[in-house]
Amino acid sequence: MQQHHSVKILVTGANGQLGTELHAVLEATMPGISTYTTKETLDVTDREATKRFIADGEYTHIINCAAYTSVDRAEVEPALCLKVNSEGVGNLASVAYENGIKIIHISTDYVFDGSSCRPYQEADKVNPTSTYGTSKRKGEMVLLSLCPDAIILRTSWLYSPHGRNFVKTMLRASVEHKNVNIICDQVGTPTSAKDLAAAISTIIQAKQWVPGIYHFSDEGVCSWYDFAKAIFRLAGVKSCTVTPISTDDYNTENTTAAIRPPYSVLDKQRIKKTYGLTIPHWEESLSECIETLRHSRY
Ligand SMILES: NC(=O)c1ccc[n+]([C@@H]2O[C@H](COP(=O)([O-])OP(=O)(O)OC[C@H]3O[C@@H](n4cnc5c(N)ncnc54)[C@H](OP(=O)(O)O)[C@@H]3O)[C@@H](O)[C@H]2O)c1
């Protein structure tokens, strides 16, 4: 384990789903050594401000949780999406390079087109089908070109008790509607932001820093339809049904929807072997999130 006193971490986008969970896990495992910034306190698209903020801070690590994550909205405002997910990453990367800071950056399963019929490995061919996916791939490339020592974690279908996500959308829908139509022909893996945050904490505390791209999601596989059914079952929802629909039917009603990969299961062997991780099944982590949400409004 590294000496904690020699580690100083900057977390960007700390108000988001992952940033919030990371705050909790870092303060529990390595208290008092991290700085948490939001869009208001550190806008990563502001090159000069980012440079000033980081150059003065004597950070050893940056964990970049800042991102533009509205996949459908990105299709109508591509410039902002690209600015945050590519230019913003470039700004962090150049300051990190100049100051010898290690970066952990988060990317997405949406860099793939979904034509695979086995879980995606890190070296598999990328081919994003959406503006969001393209912007995230550009972010990966700009980061690796400036900081070959960086670690990139590609994750999928992130949710948490905080922020906007499918779990909370379904729970809200369950009180507002008698039925929801959910896509059954897109398959992937839901990932609890808490599990990803724990993996990041493990990487920072590990003896070895092994750069490169890693895939991380929870264990198991499901469709959005299965995910919705599990949410309702675990939350005890009885008053709302879930109807499986095809992507084609969904897109006929939602003409501005981004094109998503039909299959985006990630192969996690590399991260599990390198960092000795045991990852929970998605239903176990979902159950924990729903338990937390039971005591709050969604
Ligand atoms: N959500 C998913 O399903 C999913 C799936 C795969 C990969 N990922 C990746 O996982 C990472 C974490 O996602 P998440 O779900 O935690 O995202 P999130 O909840 O949307 O959080 C992103 C945070 O970044 C902030 N932000 C936006 N623009 C910024 C800027 N210019 N400077 C600084 N901060 C800025 C956002 O602030 P505002 O909310 O005020 O804009 C928000 O607090 C992202 O890299 C995302 O691409 C997410």
C-alpha cells in the first residue's frame, strides 16, 4: 500500500454520481487527502483556470469524474459535449503531464458499436455510434497521447442514489404511470457508482500503477427491460407493469434518440487480475441502492 501522506488527490466533477460515491469512499479509506471540485469551482473546459488551480496544488493524482453525460441531448448540442469530454480532458492531461500527476479518467462502453457477440476487451476495435460515444473516445485519445501513464476505466450503465439515472427514472415512473415500455434488445451491465468508486480507491492504494485502459462494470448481463423488472421487484412496485419493446419501436417514438450499441457487455479480466478485484453481481448492488433510496424521495 502507498503511504497515504504522500498522496494528494484532486477529484473533478465531484457533484456527479461517481464523484459523490468517490467522496464517501476516499474519506472512509484515506481521509483528508483529497480536494473535491465541481463545475462551479473548477470548470475543466477553462484551460487557464484549470492550469492555475492544479499547478498550485501539489497533487499526485487527478480522478476525472467531470463529464457531459446526457447521451440524447448530446445529439442536439454536440459542441458542448465535445468541449467537456474531449477538450476538458485535454486540459487536465496537459497540466498533469507538466506537473507529473497521475490521472484516472472514466470512459464508456458507448465507444463500441455493439456488433460483438462476446464481452468487449480493452483492445477491441472502437466505433462509437453517438456524439457522446465519439466525444468520450476523443477524450481517451487526447489523454493517452499526452499522458501515456494514465489509467482509463471504461464503465457502463452507471447509477447511484444521487443524480440522474435509470434506477431513479424507473422509480419515479412507477408512481406516475401504470405501465412503462422498456427496450429489451440492448444488452449490457448496470454498474453501481459505489462499486466503481471502490475500484478506483483500490487502484490508488495498490502497490503498482499499471497504466492503460481497463473495463469495469458490475458482474452479470441484462437488457434494459430486465434491469427495469429487477428495479420494480426489489422496490416492491406492484402498481406499474413493464412492457418489453424493441429499439426500432422506441426510436419511432423518440426520433432524437442517440444510437446506442445493442450489446456492450465489458470483459473485466484485466482489471480483476491486475488489481485483485472481486466485483459484485449487478443485482446485489442494485438491491443496496434501492435500500438507500427507500428512505429518500426520487
Ligand atoms: N452515467 C452513465 O451511465 C455512464 C456510463 C458509462 C460511463 N460513464 C462515465 O462515467 C463518468 C462519471 O459519470 P456520472 O454518471 O458520475 O456523471 P454525472 O453524474 O453526470 O456527473 C458528471 C459531473 O461533471 C460535471 N461537469 C459537467 N461539465 C463540467 C465541466 N466543464 N467542468 C467540471 N465539471 C463538469 C457535472 O456537473 P453538472 O451536472 O452541473 O453539469 C456533474 O457533476 C463520466 O466520465 C461518464 O462519461 C457514465
